Amino acid sequence: MTISAASPHAQLIDRLGDLAEIIDDSTLTRALYSTDASLYRVAPAAVAHPRSTDELVALVRASLDAGVPITARGAGTSCAGNAVGPGLVIDVSRHLNRIHSIDPEARTAVIDPGVVQDQLQQAARPHGLRLGPDPSTSNRCTVGGMIGNNACGPRALGYGRMADNVVSLDIVTGTGDLITLGVDDLPELRSLVAANLGVIRTEFGTFIRQVSGYSLEHLLPEKRFDVAKFFAGTEGTLGVIVRATVRLVADAPHSLMVALGYPTMPDAGDDISNLLRFSPTACEGLDRRIVDVVVAKNGADSVGDLPAGDGWMFLEVVGDDPAELRARAEAIVEASAATEGWVVDDPARAAQLWKIRADGAGLAGVSLAKPAYGGWEDAAVPPQHLGEYLREFDALLERHGLHGLPYGHFGDGCVHCRIDFPLTAPDGAERYKAFVEEAATMVARFGGSMSGEHGDGRARSALLPHMYSPAAIDLFGHVKRLFDPRGLLNPGVLVDPAPVEQDLRMVAVSRSPLAATDAEFVEAVHQCSGVGKCLADTTASGGVMCPSFQATRDEKDSTRGRAHALQEMVNGSLISKGWRSPEVHAALDLCLSCKGCARDCPTGIDMAAYKARVTHETYKGRLRPRNHYALGWLPRWGRLITTVPGLGRLVNLVGRTPGLGRALRWGAGVDHRRAIPQFASRTARSRLERSTGGSKGRVLIWVDSFSDCFESMSFAAMAQLLVRLGYEPEVLDKTACCGLTWISTGQLDGARRQLTTAAAVLAPYVADGVPIIGVEPSCTAVWRSDAPELLPDDANVAALNGSVLTLAEFLERDADFVAPDLSGHTIVAQPHCHHASVLGWGKDRALLERTGAKLVVVGGCCGLAGNFGVERGHHDVSVKVFEHDLGPAVEANPDAIVLADGFSCQTQLTSLADRSSMSLAELLATH
């Protein structure tokens, strides 16, 4: 970006002096922050990551002095476009995440704006306290962002909105003043409120989910002029939060769930006013559409039985007395108009039912025939009108030829819905505007709010005149000018808003040449909705995504960041060199191709596949980096080395010899700190002693290149185990490589050739009913993910999908197999990433649990990930990924059996922890 010496951006850099180092105006970073979880795209001039509150204050003041617009940003999970802006985006999440104090007696916490909500919950838990509001993004959203859009969540019915949980705020206003809301008097604001009491009393605070606009009701004399509460929901348009004091609450010790079934979801909506008198803490509504989506994705067992009907409400009641709680829950069932109702006593069953709602919410955007989007995402009406609103909303969708999967917080009258707006159609912007304008008119007629919890942002600010009188809209402008007279704080939001159809990301994409030539890829990368689950550390619960982000904490290394870079490549206005754009390759460089996102991302992003495609297109017909030939063709080299007598020993010797070994690693593009794995003297397949007459018949062990050519006991152990169990194991006498290393280095034409050949060799075994067991998880997984995607019309590939089994899957089918007794042992198990994400590790877990051993299952990735960890430039991140989960787990269990089926995982453990490990086959064969 060329910057004029007189530009506001240049003036800002000049004013900051040494602090200019916290400003990043690179094309890649601007691309990463050009969108959030909304429909909107606005490229900033620069992004800043202040390291302290002093730097934050200095940065805001310098920006204001230079006339640079400011948008404060937390996790960037805004569904309404609150966190994108044209000037300087200030990301407070990376460094400003300190919890300064927790006062158990006062039940308050003093925090930086970048503190993640779950971080605060964890710190408050030992005191028996928590922050009340609980949005679905709680494991990555920042409390500053929650204050900005007045977040709520399912249990706002019991704990209130974020506004109800703010005590005081230190902010920098648009005048550069550092003030404390809740303490400072602000006489000009008092005068403005006093002059408009009639407007405020009649139009504001009419029901709990009236989140749209400024919540001026908190400034009324009878509300004690609570400016801190008023500031919640102002979306960064009046000031930047520097520090916050928030209220904490104590959870009641007991809770019960009530599940109610109705003929339809609107019927459930009709009943909610009748049930609120029982003071539920949460009340969630959904219908058959959401349930069918969850069943299709996760299976019928994930849902189980439901009360009779096609619409449901799940309520939670809490209290100190179990008997009173039970009576209240039964009274809800009795008083309801439900077709059938249950009190759910079993906490596990209750958790399963709540999960239907949570899973359905995540799947709602990717489960329709066409892509679905936010935009009209969280409108709310007073609960007494909810049933009517739901009926008219469905009729509105039908009139516009649109589809959605509505669900919501019925106790508050808030309804969420992702809708298949035709944004890429020639008239997409006009059709989007027409729908939201009519929807806004309908909501206003019911006395509702354009937004019920996510704020107005760029999606709904221009719709506020449907909801408020001209006098109220004029009052917003007066308030804005008091705090931000030059309009530099989050411009285009709430006051003087941009039209709702301006800056729609998908409308711009429709004009991209790539959208015409490769619509499937364009649609795939735009599945990322920006909700940022990849930012959360979910490895403790068995998640994998996103290992490199956990190591670097840099947005470009998250799944979302990479998706945004690819979206910008498609757009072409900022990242403009297509497949070969250096910004795209910088974003993809640290992707481990672990496929964790393919399972863990709620929208199904498969960054490993996108990286392979980008690399393929980049080097198509061109000379490639040398590691593509060395590591990408590793199966070829392995077959050569293990076929020629003595060559394996020679290569191993060269690899161990100083100087020669370093030269060998340099030639292969391998980091000099990595040891080269030891090649076997001859292939594993050639060492199999064929057994005959097994009573249970033939089994084909499909030996991958890693198991075949490197020193490993996994194959031998599997063969021994199968013989013991009465099978007749066989190996192929032909090459059948899955092409994994070709895929990971983006040599997709070569991968297709490898797969075509291998599938032709393997498919006859499936036709003959011979079971096939894979040894290496990453290679086995190819037949269930990459192969069908690369060769969708190949009948042999289709036959193999789901037919190449893991050992645990095979043993589950053997009624005679009995797991060994390993009581008294501890097993630290590292599921290979592809095993966990593509194949599923549940059957392995069940088998190991039957051994009676104490099982410690490690989430995340080992950090080696095939060729990733050995390549030059990746070593340090590879080590950090290892140290995030696997390293601490084996260190904490020095006497445990370490279980790792993946060749990469075994290699990383030996290299970085000097710990030997064994595969499941070795474990079973030796016990």
C-alpha cells in the first residue's frame, strides 16, 4: 500500500513514534481483518495490537489527532458487522487479556477488554461465581466485545444481558478523554436526557431484548443515570473500553430441565408467556427442521426420543431446594399447552437435549440446499407476540422464496435464523434489502427489536427508523456527537449508517473471475462464517483445530484467518495475484494439514484440502520447491531404497554422519535439527510369513509406504495379532499408494494417478468380501476424504470409501475378540489427527476402556504432521504444537504406556521427548 505523507495513516505513524511498531498495514493483515462473522467486508487501512492499556490509550489519542477512524475488535465474532471498519482496527484480544482482580465479597471482577469469557469463568469458579451472560462463543469471545454488543445468550432470562452485569467502565471517548463511566458526572449528557425524558420513557426499555440502538432507558433518573449500563450495546461508537468492572453471580446448586413438545414451533411460541411465571433460567425453542439437520449430521442416537410433536421448548429451572425445584418443573409441565412434556432428571440426557440446540445452531448455516447467511439473524419481539411472529416470519420467507432454520431464546422472544439469501445473483443486493426492510417493518409492528443480542452493526443500523421515531433517531445523533464529535469511532454504525446492502462481501465475490471458473472452490472457502471456533483452545475436550494458532496466537494461523485470506484472493481487490499471491501462501504456510477443521469447524472448512489445491494451482506446469520432490515423492524413494540391497543401510549411515547428513537434509528441504527416520533394510511386506488355514478367513493388511519402508513394528504386530485371532493375513504383491504425500505437497494430478492405480488394485478385495485393514491412520483416512473428493466418479474409489478399516473398527466386528486386562496401567493415547478428524477415534476409545486401564486421551496434534514438521521454517512451530498437549501429557505420566498409531506421532515422541510409543496393534500383540 502506497501511503501519502499527508494521509491520516501517515500522520498516525508519525505521531506514534516508537509505538508505530504495534501497527501492521501489510496486505495480508488488512485482508484478515476485512471481515468478521457478518456479511460485510470493509478493508481497514491498518491493524494494531496494543500490548498494554497505556499503549491502547496512546494509540486511540494519536488516531483521533490524525483523523483516522477507529474500530475496536475483540474476537471478531460479530454477526452484524460491528467489528470491521475503514481506518484502524484495534485488536485487544492478543495482549489485553489480564484479569486484574476478583472480589468475592462484592462479586465483581476488574478486567482488560480482551479477556475471553471462559477465562474469566475459570478464574471466578473457585469463588463459586461466574459472569452471567453466556453466548455460544464463550470460549473465544472477549468480554469487551460482549459489552460492545450487549451480549446475552440462552441464560440471559435468568442472569440478564451484559448491560445488567456492568458496574463501571474506563473508556477513551472520541475526544481523547479517559473517563470512568459509573463515576464521572457527565453534565452535558444529563442535560440532554432531561430534555428528552418523554421520548426515552415511551420508546426505550420496553422489553428485555430491546438491544437495537442506544439503550437510553438506563439514563433515566429512576434508573439513577447509569452510564456504564447505557454504554453496553453502543458498539464502539462512543468510546473504546480500556478497563471494565463487571458483576459476577453465583449459580444455584441444583437445576432441572423440562422438555415440552408441541404440534409446531409457533404453538410453542404461543405458550411461552404462560410459562414465564415459573421463572425459568433458560428457555430454548426449535422445531423438526433443526432436529432433522442434527440427525442427518450426527445420527439418530445423537437426538434420542423427544416429546411428541414437531416443535419443542427446553426449559431450565434452578434453585437451592431440590424438592421445590422438582415441584416447579412438574408445575411447568402441568400448566403448559404441550402435547407431551417431561421433567428430565438425568443430567446426561439433559446435556444431550441441550446439545441438539447447540449443534443445530452450528449446522444451520450449512444445511440448506444453498449457502445460508446471517444478516437478519437475531430479531426479537415481546414474548407474548412470539407465536404470531414465528408464523408471519415463515410466511415472509415463503413470499421471498427463501429458506431458513429458525430457533431461539423463546423466553426472551429472540429468534435466530440463517437464510439462503441469493447474494451472488445479479439482483442479490436488492433482494436482500427488500427482505430485511419488510422483516424490519414486521418486527416493529410487534413492538420488537431489529437485534435481540448481536447488535445492529452494518446489518441493521439503517433499519432503526422502522423501530424508532424521528425524535429518537435524532437523539442518537446528539448522544454520538457528545462522545465522538468528529464521528471517528466505528463510523457507519448506529448513527449515520451505511445502507444495509453496501459492502456485502458475497455481492463483490459474484463479480470475481474465479467465481465463474471455479464456483465450487469459491463456495467452499466462503463456508467460513467467521464465528472463530478455531480461536478457542478445545484440545482439552479432544479437539484438534487449530494447532498452529494455539502455538502462535496469530490470526493468520487460524482456520478463519486462512479462510479470510482465500476469500480475499477470490475477491481480488486486495490480494490480487490469484493462486500465486504471496499473502495466501504466507497464511497457508503454517497449516499442518491436520484436517482438524474438517471435523471441528461448525461450517465444515477443510483447510488441508484448500491448501493442497492452492499449492497445486500455484506450481502447475512450473518447477517446484525441492522438498516437493524429496518429501512429496517419498514413497518412490522408499521403495527404491528398500528394494536395492544395502541401500537402506547406506542412506541411514549418511543421515547419521555429520556434514553428509546435513547436506542430505538440505537437499531434501529438511530442517537441519531433524533426524532422518531410519529406513528398513527391506520392505515390511517382504518379511510377512504367509499363514494358511485361518478359520476366520482372509484379511488384507494394506501396508502404506511409511509402514513398509521405515523401521516400524506396527505391521508385524498387526499380522501377528490377526494370526492369533484365527485370520489369514495377506499383503499386496503390487504397489498401491494412496498418494498422501502428493496431496500434502499439492501435486494433485500425481495424487490422482496414484489413487487410480491403488484403487484398481484394492477394489477387487472389497468385491470378494475380503476385509482390508490399514496400518497408518493418515493413509487409511485418504480413502474416506481426499480420494472421493479427487476422484468423485471413480467406481473403485467409491467401493473403498468406508471399506478400508482401522484395526479397532475391524476388531469391533469380531465377536470373539476380548480386550486384554490392563488394570493398573495408564495409557496416554495420542489419536492421529486424521484418525480423530476423518476416521473417528470412538471405537479405539471404547476398546481401550474395556482394558480397564486408566486412559488419558490427548487432544490437539503432535506437531510433526507428515512432512510439515520436518520442512525448513516449520521446526519451531512444530515444537510449540508438541509442547501444547502431547509433550505435557507424556511428561505428567512418566510410567504410562504411550499409544500412537501415526508414524508422525511416534517420530515426534522419539525426537522431542525421547519416549518410545506403540501402536494399538503392538499393544494388543504384546498383551
